[in-house]
Amino acid sequence: MKHILLVIAENGLATTLQEALQDHFGGEVHVAESLQTARTALQWCSYSLVLTDLRLPDAPHGECIDALLQTGVPIIVLTSDLSSEGRQELLDKGIVDYIFKDEPQVISDVIQAIERTDKNRETAILVVDANPESLASITLCLQRYLFAVQGATTGTQALQLFDARTDVKVVIVEADLPDMDGMALCSRLRKRKARNELAIIGVSAAQEGSLSARFLKKGANDFLTKPFQREELYARLLQNLDTLEVIAKKEQLLRTIQKMNQRMQRDLEAAAEVQQRLLPYSLPEIPGIKTNWYFQPCEQLAGDALGVFKIDAEHLGLYVLDVSGHGVPAALLAVSAVQTLQLHATSPESSSGSCNSILHTPQQVMELLDREFPLERFDKFLTIVYGVLNTNSGCLQYSVAGHPPPFLVHRDGYTEVLDTGGSFVGLGGAIPFESRTVCLQPGDKVVFYSDGVTEMVNENGEEYGLQRLKQMLETHGRDSVDECIETVRRSLDEFGRRRVPRDDISLLCVGRAVLGASSKASGSLR
């Protein structure tokens, strides 16, 4: 837990700082109004930092600085003004930093300075300088900022220290070393760690103009000319450390995003697999009836759904539906709508003890879906065409709810548009639904489809269109159900040149088989 001592005589500033630091850091923040009370507090409590005013009632000339430094606790000084000589004198004494207390941003300055000292304690710096006096001076300067500092006088020693300690964040390299020049050392360090992991600052007293450029070319991040001010060195260090910190945060964020994406991808793949299992891969064979389908989602999870299911011994349910939008929300709503539709295709008879079921008309199913999936609840609507086929008579009762109307393709090629129904599902009965019955003769078929078919776009931006689909069906009117699905699929591929569709593509075809033809159901998913 952090313990901070504020040595400030001004009650207003002391209270403001105490509250701000407690809110930001937690821990305990104590206030002493004089040097004497500060000495007493330091005897009774161990503090991680002292923030003191330069002038106190019992130390009006800054005597408190020497007295407090003797305790060994790091000190940050608050002052109203400071001359160049006074600034240098304070820094030479060994304080961590100074802050102008009359500036409007004083609170944020204090918080940033304390946060930086905490980070400095955990930041390892390696200084490489052949001159013992220069090495000692730079080391002392950095230690006053609470950095963990190691020193080396040769390139070889520097590499040994660097390899022995993996947490070094900054290396300060003198150009003139006895066993190798600073640029060579810089190059060898850079082979060990990249710029986003290690900051290298070249230093030299030489007046050679190209020296800084040579350092940077060899992998250094920065360069300083000796002699330099302590604050200039600190500012360059902070600039480079902040850059490393930003890069580290971005890389951590990227790793987190990648993990989230991988987890999301696995979830999407699992959801897509569940959704695909709802497709009618297998159906009981029904004499005289042939079904086939084709499904291609534009994304991993589709907003379309299609199906063929056996309602009872004499009836098949067929549907194609389309939920507005794509992705997870649309897919979830599509799955829910399919489950609701199949569950409510029939209902038990109300008579006591009866095990029979009452077949719901497509109109009744639409009304039920309209109540179950209101637009205001899901913020999405769905369009659907649903039909019930009597497998004995070949008569199809259907209803279209805002969906592209299916085609009844007679064996001679004559094509009817089946558009009886109502608006899309979700309006709460504002527009009533209707049903219609059509009877299929042997060789006739009904083609259900989604708008992904007619809205397929080619390289010129032209849509496949309703008329093109109708002409295709009329031309191939004598084709079997299987041939019909395959013909439309190939036509879409050729038109779009196998481009990824911008909407889900659903095709479902049901027909009465010509005498002697196979009636096995089939389908395909791309």
C-alpha cells in the first residue's frame, strides 16, 4: 500500500492534494504543516515518497530539503518560482523532481510525477561509458530518479550484463569504448532486442556531425551530445520509455483482440455447424414427390433458412425464410423462427383423449409467427414463404409474407407467380395474411427462392434479376427437380463469375414426379 507524506503549510492546497492522491492511488496520504511535524511523522511511519513545499513556516529558506533528504525518502519539491541557480541547486541536492504549485495543472502534474517514480523503480537501465567519472555522473543522475541502474566500461562487459538481466529497457551507450565503438555495440544489442522492446540512446562529447546519424542507422532510438543537462536526459528517457509503453500496450491489446477473435471464430464455426444441421439433408422417400435444394450463405452465419419436413403421413411442410441483416443476430432469429414454424405446423385436437393433430394452414402459421416475432422486440423483421403439400393429391396450400413469390413451373414451361399472402412478419397483424391452393400435375414443380438469387451482382454491377430467373425456369420447364436446381445454380455461378454473393442464396424446389422417375429427396450446401 502506498504511503505519501505531504509537507505543506497551505491548508487549501494540502487538502486538495490529499483528496486527489487518495482517490487516485488509494493507500494513506498524511499531511504535515511544518518541518518539525514532518520529522515526527517520518519517525513513526515508513513513507514511499515525500511531497514538500520549498518554504515552510519553520524553514523559510528551503532548509527542509536537506533535512528531509537525510531520511533517505525520495522527495518531490513544490515551489511557486525557481531561478536557474535555484533549480540547479535543488537538482544537485538529489531531489527526484520539482513542480510549480501555482500552475492550473498542478494536481495532474503531481499525479504524473508520482506514477512515473513508481514506474522508474521497475525500470532497469544499463549505462556504458569508458570514462569512470562520466559513468558515475550519469548513474547517480538516474538513481536520483529511482531507476535501477547498472554500469559497464566496455562493450563486452555491457553485453554480459545485458544478457544476464532480461528486463533492461534502456541502454545508454558512449560512442568511444575501448574494445568496440558504440555503434558496433548498438548493432549487437539490436540483434538481441528490437526497437519496440529496447530503447538505445547514443551519447558522445565528440563534435562529429555524422555521429548521431551513424548511431541511428545502427539501431539507436535517440542521441544526446555531452555535456547535457540532467533534465534533458530525463526528458529523453521518458520520451523513449513512453514510446515503449505505448507499443507494449498496443501489442497486448492486439494479442487480446486476436484471442477474442479466435474464440469468436470457434464460436461462429460451432454455431454455423448447428445451423447447417437444420438443413434438410435427408427426408423420407415419398412416392411421386421429388424435392431438392441449394443453400449458399454470404457469411459464415446466414440470415436465410430453408427446409422440408414431414408434417404427417399425407403432408409436407416447405419454407424459405429470410431475416433482415446478416451475422449472429440474424442467424439466431432464423433458427428460432424455424423451430417455431415446425413446432406449430400442427396443434393437438381439443377433444378430450384425442391423439390426433389439427393441421394449421399457412395463413394460421403466418399469424402465429407474426405474434411471436414482433418488430419492436427484435428490431428485425423476417420474410417467409410457407407451403403445405398434400402428397396424395399434389395440391399445395401456401402463403407469402413479404418474401419473393415462388414460381409454379408447369411441365410445358408455362410459369405462374404465386404471390398470395401478406406483408412481412412482425407487424402484429396490421395487414392480414391470406392462403391459396394450387394443384401440381405430374412434371409440375414449385421453386422457392430468396432475394439473394435475384440480387446476385456481376462484375458490371448488374443484378441477376427476377425476369432472368423466370426465363430460365420457363426455358427448362421439362427439367426434373434436380436438373432445375442445378441449372439455376450454374446460371448464378456463371453470371457472378463465382463471386461471393452479397446476400444469402436459398433455392428450394418441390415437384410431382413423372411416372417412373425417382422421388428421392436431395440437396446441397456450398
